[in-house]
Amino acid sequence: MTDDVIAAQAFAFFTAGFETSSTTLSFCLHELALQSPLQNEVFLEADAIASKSGTPFSYESLKDMVLL
């Protein structure tokens, strides 16, 4: 195998691996953009968690965000 083929296979692997996450995140952000009351609630929830546990967010603090 040449280096170009290996690089292409690696790129395809990483792209396929992140596609589901990026699609889910894009849909979530799209819905938040369309629904400003929900966007405000999520902001307030994130602000409260940041005040309580600090930033950057840890995995445990993200689990506390029910709306997000």
C-alpha cells in the first residue's frame, strides 16, 4: 500500500466516525436556533452549572444538564 492510500483510508475512517456526532450536534443547534425560549432555558441551565462547578465543563457537570 502506498502512503496516499493509507492516508485516504485513515481520512475515510475518521470522517465516518465523526459523522454521527456532527449530524446530531448540527440538528441540536438547528433546533435551539429555531426555538428561542428553549435556547434561553438551556443557556440558563448551562450558566447555573458553570457557576456551581466552574469551567471548563467536566463530564459529570454535562450529565447534570437535563435540557442539553
